[in-house]
Amino acid sequence: MSEKRILVVDDEPFIRRSLEFILKKNGFAVHSAANGKEAIDLLKNENEAKPALIFLDVMMPKMNGFEVVKMVKNDPNLRDITIILLTAKGQDVDRQRGFELGADDFMIKPFSPSKLLEVVDLFFAEKA
């Protein structure tokens, strides 16, 4: 697992590209996926280094964020990856379900670039 590798998973191209741009500009290695299935395919690809952190949208086509959390946390090769769910709703029931499945944290969209970097910097500082 690469120390500063991040996977961004969101079906909204603007959000995905924005997060990717901000994170890359600040020195992080970033991969992205447009849906949960793409994310799982990337994570299971043995030729790809595993990310340390995943920003994962909840509401997506093909496979939603909750399904991805469940698959990642049930896979012995992936379960140590930290997952932060991204949601526009921020409802308690979604937060509870995410935590029950193994998500590590939540961020409510929209959020500022400075908030994103604060969360990422804190995460990597705790890993150091």
C-alpha cells in the first residue's frame, strides 16, 4: 500500500476531476473511478498499488458506495484501507449504515478544498 495513494470514486465527473486535481496538486498519487464496479475492479487489480485512503460517493450507478464498503471491508487484502464516504444527504440513517458496514468517516458534499486537504493531511499524519 502506497503511503500517499488515494482513490476517488464518484459518478459525477466534475466532482471526481475536482478532487483529483486538488489532491494531485498537493502531492498525492490519485486514481479515480466513475462507479463502484470500476472501483472494485481497480482495487482487485494485482498490478495496481493499493490506496491508503478512498473517498467514496454513496449514491452511484452499477454499485453504490455501501456495497463497495461491504466488499472492501470483507476482503482480507483490502480491509485495512480507510474509507471516507461522500454524501449530499448527510442523514443519520446513511451514516449509521455506513459505519455498520465499516466506513471510517463521512464528509457531506459540498465541501471546500481546504476541508478536503485538512481531512487528508490529518489521515496521513495519523498514519505516520
